[in-house]
Amino acid sequence: MIRYDKHKRKNGVKTQVRVVEGYRVDGKIKQKTIKDFGYLEDQSNQDEFIASVKKFDEDYKKNKLLLKKNTRKKFFEDDNSIKYNYGYKFLSAIYNSLKLEEFFNKVNFKGDYDLNSILKYFAIQRILNPASKRHTTQTIRNFYGESVEFELSDVYRSLDKFSDLNTDLQKYINDRIVKLIGRNFDYGFYDVTNYYCEVDFPDEAGGLRQRGVSKEHRTDPIIQFGLFMDENSLPVCMSIFPGNTSDSLTFQPTMNKIKENYSLKKIIAVADKGMNSSKNIDYLINNGNGFVFSQILKGKKGKRYHEIMFDENGYTYNSSKTFKYKTFIEDYDAIDKDGNKIKRQRKVLIYWKYEDALMAARKRNDKLDRALKSLGNNAFTIKHAYDEYLKELYTTKNGEIADTVYKTVDYEKAKEDAKFDGYFAIITSELDFDYSKILETYSGLWRIEESFRITKSQFEVRPIFVRTQKHIEGHFLICFISLLLIRMLQLRMNYSLSAERIIKALNTSMCITDSPNKVRVLRNDEVLLFDKTNKLTLDNQTINDLLQIISAMDAEVPYAEYTKQEFDKYLNSIVYKP
């Protein structure tokens, strides 16, 4: 109802106009304000003003009646009580910019389900709510406005098809990235990680799930995953290998794939010491490419550098003496295209950092402490990182042959390792690079390591439950596209936000349908905190993160309430512009 209240003011009596609603408290009738329209005397056109107030009052009464009618349903029948995520639309806009629908329209496919919709939905859900294929299929209605229908069996059949289209799809995506953003292939970053599988035994020979050197020190069968990225930290292509494949052996097949599918003239491959083998170096140079690889300094492989590394002559220090470096050209043995032994040259950078030296000493001392404790509990059957500082003794203190083998802490090895604290070496084919250019180029490798952490933590790629090779390949393709989407958004934001913060912000972007034609954007409870006075307050970081995402996508900040048509229009306005 409309209420008119007279109030005395200095400049006369004014009429406050409100729409109010009555309610009972302890048998007494009270009123609450639905909307305060201000003072009648302040309006330039009072007739139009009163008409607008009456219209609001009538609409409110109609909505109340409609709401009463709808709430006669059982609670589980009321779709208006469901919270929906609308934050996925930002990722959906990025996916749409890749125009994968055009790719799938050209695919010879006879299924009665939409390959593009399944790939899109699973790639986005792998970012926002990673789960099993079954659970992900069951939660499609959590997204506002999604009406795609498919069964779990359709998903598994799609994985087979994604496997068949794997190479062509990656090439198509690269072409779209080149048009949207551009690629600079002066440098390419490559690395390998592995993911463990939820299976007791490895596959038969030739299968992907094999036991190998796990990055997480697990005994489960694993799958090797190689990732190649450009200078913008955007994934270019991925390859998977059996878990028992050495890291260095994944390098050439991936480079062959890149050369063949992406028509690159020359690329300088940047990788860690796991890819640093004479065969890989020869392969790169013989094919007109270059390299920037980290180099082992300890052991036999690094022995040739020890004399020059520990010789203080030739080092350049910074002003605080916390960093020093030296570069030099060295000859090395190589094999040319025709299999002939030849000599080539490369530049070597050796540097030392005080902070790295402190960290290395701290890690070693921790291993020594744990190695010493292990002697008291005989925990020798399980492999640990500190095992390198345990040695077996076969003689007694008197020099006699011992009846039993016993272990002790190898302090001599620890003392020898301490000499290398803080030292690092990088080798490169680019003889014109100075030390800063070498460091700058190699430092970009951390982005690919970060990408692996994202897939293992935020995306929960492992453990891998799918079993067949095609399903595994399809699964990794989905994860590859998920990584590309989050990286494209981060690039748009100049990498100002971590993947974790972006995911949190998008997952707190929720809405609810108050009535069949009304949408209310929620201030999700997950961004509410208790302040020092025990009052609820907004988690400003998450709100600000969401505002940054909205700004980066050139979208508008949503209002609190919309009609369904207005909200649909708002969401459709979110696009990824090149």
C-alpha cells in the first residue's frame, strides 16, 4: 500500500511517499517500508510521480501473489530457490572466442550429442569445480542459463572423438590464438611432469599407465605429460607419453610435432636440466634451432666446470656481494646431420646467489636431521629424500669385516655438497647473449612449472581414473584447454591475479531467480568475514578480484536485480575482445 506522511520542515510541510507492507508481531500490526520515494513537494511533475508510485505498488502486489502461488510447491520442486553460478560466463566468453564450434561443424560426426558443448562445459568445470566425469555430468544445471543435455555415456564417447581430433584441434586452437593475440615463437618453453593413476597395476607393454620416476615420489603407475608454451605463457601444444619414458626422451617427439604442425622457422627451446642431453642439443642445432638449458654442476656431468666455477678470477659481483657471475665460450663434441663428429661452441653462464645458498644449506641441514633420526627407528625400507645422506658400512671401527651391514649419516657427502650451495649454470647456443639476456630468457621457465602446479592443485588433474588410451588422451585435451582458458584470462589481466584467486572470484559469482522473471545477483556468503568487532563484513579481496576480472573483460558491474531478459542480455554482452 501507499502511505503519505506529513513532516514539518524549515521550509514548510513536506509529504513523504512510501510503499509499505503490513505484518504482525505478537498480535500487533506493524509496517515495513518496501521503497521510499522521497518527498512529493520535491518532484517537478507530481502527477507523473504519483503514477509511478502507484505502478510500483501494483507490480509489487502482483509479484507477491505470484510468489505465494509458486511457494505452494514442495521445496525440491521450486527452481526459484536454486543458486546458480554466472561467473562461468567469463570463461565461456574466452572459449567462444576460439570458435571451436566452427571446427566441430566440419567434423564428420554422427552422434546425437554436441561435441563442442561437452568440451566447453567440461573444460570450464575442470577450472571451477573439478570432479569425476559422472559428477560433472550431473552438475550442469549449476550454471545459470545452461540447457545442454547429454548423458555420461555421451561424455565417454566424446573422449574417444577428442582423442581422434587431438592434433588437429590443437593446431586449430593455435591458429585462433595467432589471430586473437599473436604468438612470439622466438623462445619456447618446454617441460615435463607426470600424473599418477588410480590403478593398482601398470598397463601391459605399450600402455600409457606405467611405473616410472614420479615427481611426487609415488609408487602408482604414472603418465608423462609434456607441455610447450610461448613467451606469453600460453600453452601451444601438449603431448602424453607412457609413465616409464625418460623426461629427455619426450623432447624430440614434441619438437617434431611443433615443427611439423606449426611451421616454425627457428625456435630457441628453453628447458631445465632434464632435457639437457647431447642428443637433444644436436637435434636442435641440426634442425636450425637453438637452446637455453640449465646445466648440472655436481657429479661427472658437471666435473668439467668445477675448476672454473671455484676460481674467483673472472667473476663480476654486484654492489652488495650477494650475486656474482661469469660467462665463457666452450667447445663441445657434437654430431652433425650426416652423423659426423664435429666441434661446436656454446656459451656458459655460471652464477652464485646468496639467497639460493642459504636455502640450499637449510634444505640439506633438514635432510641431515631426518637422516640422523631415521637411524633410531630403522626406517630403511621406505625411500626418503634424506637417503642421499645415509651410507652403508661393511666394517667395524677396528677395521674388521662386520657381521651385519649398518648405516650411518654421510657427513662427508654433505660437506662436499655444501661447496655447490648457491651455484647455478646455464648453457646456450646463442653466443651473442650476455648474462642478463640468458637469465631473462631462462627465468620464463617458471611459468610452465606454475602451470603444472595449477593442473595438480586447482584443476585436480590427478589421480586419473579413466582407463583406455583414448579416454586418457581426451581427458588431457580437456585439461589442456582449461589451462589455456585460465592463462588467456590472466594474460588479459597482465597476470595480476593467481589462478586460485580468479577461480574463487568466479565461484562466488552467484545468482538466484526470485520469481520466474526476476533474477537477483547474490553477495555470496563465501565472501563474508567477521571483523574485529565480530560483525560481518565483505572480503574486499575477493570482491576486488571479481571487479578486476569484470574490468579486464570490458564488462559492466552487475546490478543487484534484473528481469530475466535484462540479465540474459547482460551475460551475453560479456565477450573476449582481441
